[in-house]
Amino acid sequence: MLNNNTHHANLAKTIKFLLLLLILCFSGSQARAYTTETRTVTDQLGRAVKVPVDPRRVVALAPSITEIIFDLGEERRLKGVTQFSDYPAGASLLPKVGSYIHLDIERIVALNPDLCIAIKDGNPRHVVYSLEKLSIPVYVVDPRNLDAVRNTVVEIGSLLNARDKALKLARSMKKKVEEIKGVVSHAGSRPRVFFQIGISPIVSVGTNTFINELITIAGGINVTAGPERYPRYNIEQVLKLKPDIIVITSMARGGERLFEMAKRNWEKWPQIPACRNHRIYLVDSNLFDRPTPRLVKGLEILLKIIHPELVGDLK
């Protein structure tokens, strides 16, 4: 038998859902009047999703999706984005619907979207289900490597009737990656790299990450490669790894002072080759943790860090 607290909580959830439904019915019908024609597509989770042929009110549920839509020149369709959608500058001016991990369903519904684009790695599953119960189509992407990022660009381009531009952007990404692979093929060594994405605790990256792929393509060895995606380390463990290069970033925004402090802390350990040879670098996290075309820029930065002697060979 339910106690009073449980009963009240369930009642509150029911009322909240009905209110959302009312918002959708009364304020969304006019916004969708011009998007009645639909087509069925398959998203990256293998789900059949019925989407508008010409979506005009799109809500991007992750900063990477926002960035890709701007890259395609389709930002006029964007009516809402997530909290840290700060690139390009115009993204910061759009209405926010919470962070991509903590989405505000009421805000999303109030924007009358005819399409939401979500990402598996971060967006809560229950939010996708709730939006679909309210007849808001949700297309989910799941890019896990550079090839998948290119495919995601093309798929989002197809959704927004910008396939030609998306194909051009994907080809440009592939061309740059192949160019860097060609340059790296002439490298005489493969330096050992420790890539730090968290400061306290010290967190690095395993094999199944974008950063591991970028390090490998740029001609380095990821000393923390392994099955755990984001392993934690202490100073003694890093001492044993003996990295030639340390790269520091963080998913925390606005933490430049912390990055500099982390760099100074590493400089106290001359036993580590990277510290002894002053090969400690700070980089912009957005170029490495967002599955967007800017990953290629992150790749170029890593090449300059790992193999500065080869940079002159780039076109």
C-alpha cells in the first residue's frame, strides 16, 4: 500500500505531465501548422523516428549538436540549446533548456519544437521518452570516433535539408585527417603522452575515447590506453608511466587558473620526462571533448605538441 508521500509524489508527476501536454496542445499546434509533412528516418540507435520534412523549430540537446547546426549554416532553425552551448558566439544568445545532462522538459516544450536532436552519451533516456510521449520527435546521435562524427554531420545535414554542405564538411574533415596521417608516417618516434582531463582527482583517457584516437593519429602513444574510458591516477602512478608529454585540460568551464596550477604542480616532479624537459601543455577542452568538426583542429594542435618537427610538412 502506498504511503501518503508516495501518493502525493505520483500525483504531482501526473499533474506535471498533464500540464506539459496542455502546453503542447495549446501553444504547439500553430507552430506545427507548417510542418505537417513527415518522413520516417532511422537514428543512430536504430530507432525509427518520424520527423518533419522541413523542420523549422529545432532544439539541440547538447553543445556539440548546436555547433554542428551552426557549421551547416542552419542556425535559423535553432530555437533552443543547452547551457554550455557557447560556440560559435551566436549560440550563447539562444534560449537555454538546461544542461545536456539536466534538461528542463518544460522549457523544451514551451519552445514548441518540431524536432529535438539528442546525444546518447549524456542526455537522460527518460527525457527522450517524455518528449516522444508528447509527440515531439527526438533523433538521437551516438558518435564514438572521428568516422562517426563525420557520419553525424551528414545525418544532421540530411535532417535539416543541408546534405550537400554536410558532405562537403565531412570530406574536408577526412582530407585533413588523412593529411596528418601522411605527415606522421615520417615520424622517427612515438612520444608517450599523458592526457589529463580532470585535475582533482587526476583523470585521464582510455582507449575508447576521441582523445585516444587523436593522440594515436598525431603520432603519440596514449600511456593510459585501456578498457576504462576515464581512469583515475595518483602522482606515483604517473611517475611509473614516465610520459614524455603531459597535456592538461578540463571539462570544467572557466578554470584557467586551475589549469595553470596543475601545470606548476607537475613541474615539481623532474623524475617525469615531460616535466624534466618542460613538455607540459594546456589546451582548450572544447576542441577535444565535443564530437564536432573542431576535433580536427584539436588533432592539429596535438600534432604540433607531439611532433613539432613535422608541422612544416602540413599544407
